[in-house]
Amino acid sequence: MRVYEPNSLAVRIDFDQRAALFVEGPDIYYVADHHLPYPLVLGRMSRIGRKALKDLLKTGWRFVTDRKDKARVAGRSVLRTRSSNRKGK
């Protein structure tokens, strides 16, 4: 079983992006076995360059904020549906 290595950073990203990172930098990016079903990647801080780290953090930021925005919009739709049902009663 693979576990966290010292000085690693976990960043939430989607599975396709994670797979691309594994191909791009197998010595930099990895995932612990117990995290395989989750959308995240681990990066070895001692091996990642400044630009790659910046790109990784931006990718993670977009992934997290896009999901929140989608959930927020979905929540509003549900709230509108519920409130419109109440008005009809």
C-alpha cells in the first residue's frame, strides 16, 4: 500500500487531469492507494518546479470553485422549485 511521502501536497483535481499528470511527471505526482477513488493528486514538493506548482494549484482552484458554483446553481434550482410549489398551494 502506498502512503503519503514526507513533504507532499494534496490537491483536488479531476481524474482525467490526474492521469495526465501521472504521464507528465511520474516522479513528481502520485496518489496513495486509499485515495484512488477520490479526485486528488499528491505532489512531491522536493521535485516540483515553481511553474508546475503554480499550474497545479490553479488547476485545483478551478476544480474546487467550479464544483461549488455548480452546486450553488443546483441548490438555487431546487429552492426555486420548492418555493414555486409552495406558492401554488
